[in-house]
Amino acid sequence: MSRIVHCRKLGKELPGLDFVPFDDELGNRLYNQVSAQGWQMWLEHSKMLINEYRLDLVTQQAYDFLHKRCDEFFFGEGSELPKEFVAPQHKH
């Protein structure tokens, strides 16, 4: 049976994360206040950030950047899109 949390991002009761994503206070807040579905939204957003900013994920700077953006995504005004970002057009 999965844990149910009131997802801060989606505003409803949903299954929570099975893990604490960061070993710090932000990780604990995410675990307690973000659903697995909300976390999946962050993962998709973070992929765009990694690609657009060409982040090298082995550096502390990339970790710090993504950590801050994750906090903003869930607990702030949202993570800004890069100025140069153009959303892909979906074919119908």
C-alpha cells in the first residue's frame, strides 16, 4: 500500500514518493508534500533544463542549480524556462 500525500504541485491526494530524493531539508519536504506524479513532472522539467543549459551533472554547480530550481518548482513561483527555450510542436 502506497503512502498518500496532499500533493503541493497538483493540489490533491495522490500516492507519495517511495524515497527521499535529497538528503536534506528539501528532500524531506518533497517526500512529505509531493506525489509521485508531481515528481515525474519535475523529472521532465529537469531534463529540459539539463539540455537547454547543457549542464554537466557531475559538477557541484549543476547539482546546486537543479536543487534550487526543484525548490522553486514545488515551493516557489515555479522554475523559469530558459529564455531561448521553444516548446516542441506536437504533430496531430
